[in-house]
Amino acid sequence: MKLSRKGIAPVRLEMTPLMDIIFLLLVFFIYAMMSMAVHHGKQLDLPQSSSAAVEMQEAVNITILSDKNGLLISVDGGESFSGVERLREILTEKKAKEPEGKELDLQIFADKTVSYQSLYSVLDSVSQAGLSRISLQASLQEAP
């Protein structure tokens, strides 16, 4: 007995579901990368701001904590030290390692308990090191 093959359509590979899955994975990875904030410092209780935004650029992170003996400063999650003179030395060294024409970006993470005067002494030290691209970090204020 001979079977007729006229009614059988050739096999087709549907691309639409495959493209849907690829775009879904692409969106997932983009969202995952945007939600990761790179901070190589200590955990702090940052001040809140309604206009705070996540910065994705590579920068030097300065963490400032208030201690009973004064300020504790840490650069890129390294060992903590007190005194803005040491901070100026570290930043001058980091600036010297940068290629000519490229300016060093700084992100300053200051705890809520750090006084305004202490923060300004750190900013003065940064300025004396010859750096001017500074951003103060804050956590996003949740809507009431």
C-alpha cells in the first residue's frame, strides 16, 4: 500500500518564540547590570535624597565614618586611617598613575553622623590633591 505525502507540510523552525526568549534574556541582563551599584567600601547609613541616582562609571570610592576619636577614612575599601593628610597622599599617588588627560572621578560616601565641617576638611584635602570631579553619594529616599 502506498501512502500519499501531499498533505504533509515540510518541517519549519519557528523563529518568533526563539527571538522572544532572546529579548527576554537581554532585558533581564540589562536590568541586572543596571541594578548593581559598584561600591568597594564599608556599609554606611547614607543620607537620603529624592533625586539620588546610581552611577555606573568607574571611580575611586572614599568612605568616611565618624568615630569618637575623629574621622575614619577608607579609600576603595582599603584599610581605614584617620587624618586628611594621608588621604591627600593616596589621592595624589592615584592621580599620578592615571594616563595624561584623563581626570580621576571620586565618589564620596559619608555616613549620616559625619559633621559638615569634617566633610569639608575631606573636600579640601581632595581639592589640594588636584582633583575636581567629585560626587557625594546618597541613598534614594523612598516615597511616603
